[in-house]
Amino acid sequence: MAHDQIETMRKQIDEINLQILALINKRAELVQELGKEKVKQGVNPFDPERERQMLTQLVENNNGPFSDNTIRHLFKQIFQASLDLMKDDNKKVLLVSRKKQPEDTVITIKGVEFGGGRPIMIAGPCSVESYEQVRAVAENHVKRGLRVLRGGAYKPRTSPYDFQGLGVEGLEILKRIGDEFNLVTISEIVNPADLELATRYIDVIQIGARNMQNFELLKAAGRINHPILLKRGLSATIEEFIYAAEYILSEGNKQVMLCERGIRTYEKATRNTLDISAVPLLKQETHLPVFVDVTHSTGRRDLLLPTAKAGLAVGADGIMIEVHPDPDVALSDAKQQVNIPQFNHILDELLASGLYKEATPTVQR
């Protein structure tokens, strides 16, 4: 008989639990509507005076057995959960987010798919030094079935006395080589005023690590209809990197690609520290193509192959490597660039690993 009484009371408690649950959710729905109305009117979601009034009313009507402090504590938890719900509802979903676009962004340039599921190789000299220098790399690209050529025309250097690039002359060389060999060309632009000019010469505009938070450059890049390769800043968090990309998309340009190129840490064994976990994180959080620059992240020729394998293994859409016909006489980053035979060896090893597939050799125009 006593057992039946316990079961009866338990059922009553279960019923009350469900009633409380229904009322809490009904309250939450009202809070969501209230939050939307506050956003429309530009009112702050949190109103401490209103919370104080509600708590006072509840305590005044509390007849026990809970103490007034317990009632305050319980309802403060409900108020906080409601405020969090209001914030979540009103939080803008980023344009780069998977929540906004579940499917991968694929950018097609001259028949090359960036982010199409088949990893690509982006390679070329650190700096464009001459037509002959770039042409030697391009000829090897054709033989190996590569379609994407990188080369710096404007070089933001740590020292003002280092080679700063050929500027427009460098862009002209890239344009000539790109047309001659049907290659997609990539080069960095550092000044917003040069963006329109660059669109006439190169296929992809790179915004480098030192300019990742150059917000005027990002906004200007967002106002042109041209593919952008955005590199992660030297000390940027993933969140900062994603927001930098959002600056570009928010201005209307949806053709954005990301590049992990290593970040600055206390480690001195490599030029930077390659954050390999950034690749799956960025692929998970955004729908943009993600690449790995193994040259700038390591600064070491002996680490290019294993880090390239690592990047491809964790899902990168491609690898970026600096290659020069004669690195020893390069005007910039001589020690970290590979020559053409070394580059071809890296390609062969990647092919043997199964992580990379060689494309059909390009037909010259």
C-alpha cells in the first residue's frame, strides 16, 4: 500500500515536471519574439531593471517551502538561459559559415577547380625576377600537368632594404606567361589602389599574411569580382582569420580561398609553426577552399614533402610551394625555395603516396 502511494506521488511529480517544461519552453518562445522586437527597435537585450522587477515580484509571491534566496537563484538561471537564447537568435550567421552554406564553395578559373575535391599544386618563385625565370618554371608546369603559377610582384618585406618586387612589370610578366601556357596566375597585392589594375593581369589576387587584417584592403577586395587567396596572419587566431575572410564576403565578393601558412610561436627550428589542425577546423567551420603553404610555414626544404603530405592527409584542397630555376641566386627567400628537379621529386613522392593525382599535361596555346 505504501509503495502504491509513492508511485502515485512520483506520477504527480512527473506530470508537474512536464507542465514546468511546457511553461519554460513557452516562456522561451516569448523571449525569442521579444528579442527580435528589441533588435528591430535597437534596444539592448539585457535589461537589469526589468530582471530586478521580476525577481521582486516572485519573492513577494513566494509562500514556500523554497526560501526567497532559492527562488532568486532558480529564476536567475532561467533568466540567464533566456538571455543566452536571445543572443543566439540575434547572432548573425557569418557568410563564410557552413551554417550559411553547407556545400563547399568551388571556384573555377580557366578550367581549374579550386575546392572541387581534387587537390591542386600551386607553385612558382617567391618573386618574379625576369620573364626567363618564370618561363622556366612554367615550362615544367606544362610537362607535369600543373595549371597554377604563383609569383610575387609586390613583396612586403620585413626589411626596407630587401627586394620589394618588380611591381607592374612583374604583373605583366605573369600575364604574358599565363596567356602563353594557359596557366592560372596568383600574385599578392598590398595596396587597395592597385586591385583594379591587378585584375587586368592576374587571375587570383593574394592578400598576404602581413595584410590579413588590413581592413581597407579586405573591404576593397570585397568590392571587386575577382578570386582572392587570403593567407592567415603571422599571429592570427582561427577566429580572426575567419573574420578577415568575412570582411571580403560581406562586401559582395564570394570568390575567396584560405591559406594556412604557419603562425609565429616560440619555436625556432622552423621559420613558422605549421598549424596543421587549422585545415580541418577551417574546412569544418567554413565552406571555402583551404590550402597549405609549406614553404613559408617551415622555411626548410627538407620539410616540404612531409608537411605537404600532412596537409593533403587532413583535407587541404591544395599545396603551395615556392620553386625557382636557381634558388641560390634568388632575390628573395633563397634558402627556402627548391629548384625544378627538387620540386619534381616532391611531386613524384606525393603521387606515390596516393594523396595527390597528376593532371593531364596542359596543351600550349
